[in-house]
Amino acid sequence: MAQITKETIIGDILDIDETTAPIFLSIGMHCLGCPASRGETIEQACMVHGVNADELVEKLNAHIGNK
């Protein structure tokens, strides 16, 4: 699997591993079903939600890597 980066599209991550959804929800990204949010990069979504993109990328890669 490719490494998730700040430029990775949220919809692509959810398609790869739907069990990442709770990670997004836990940081306030409750709009995962919205077509616009699925097309955003991690960095774009983090700017809107006031979340550190590097920390989110680290969490997502750790989650996927533990499978």
C-alpha cells in the first residue's frame, strides 16, 4: 500500500480502508458522506477543521500499517 500523505484524497483513504472513518470522525470531520469532503486532501480538510495535518497523516498510516 502507498503511504498516505497530506496530499492524499480523503475518499481514496476511505475506499482503501473504511475502518479509518472513526479517525476522521474523532477529530471533528463529520462530513465524510459529503461528496465535497471525499474530494478534499488531508491538508485541505485539516485547514478547515483546525487539525494538524502531520499528526493526522501519522495516525492514519499507523492505523493502516497495523492491519
